[in-house]
Amino acid sequence: MFDIKAWAEYVGEWTAKDPYGFLTIMHLALTPLFLGSTILSKKLAKIIEAREKDQKKKRRRIKKKKITKAKQLRKD
């Protein structure tokens, strides 16, 4: 089975002995994750903006319908 305690000690020793190597490996390992996060957050922002635009259009249509109904009722 995988011994987490021994692995943590190994990583701690490695970090103490070669901090720049450790940071380089961590940077290389985490960069794709950060890039993926950036791309997904931009896509989510676009989706949210599109939904807000649609909701605004729907509200405007409903408002215009109410106004035209009110004007027709006043004419009658």
C-alpha cells in the first residue's frame, strides 16, 4: 500500500535539498491546470453574459407588451 507519511518525508527532504528544482517541477505541473481554469472561467463568463442578454430581451418584450396592452385599454 502507498505510505503517505514516507512520501511526505521524501518530498520534504527533496524540497529542503533542491528548492529550485522542486519549485520548477511544481510550476510545470500546475501551469496546465491554471491555463485550463482560465479557459473554463472565460467560457463560463461568456455563457453568463449571453444568458443575461437573453433575460434583458425577454424583459423588454414583456414590458413592451404590457405598455401596448395598457395603451389599447386606454383607447377603449
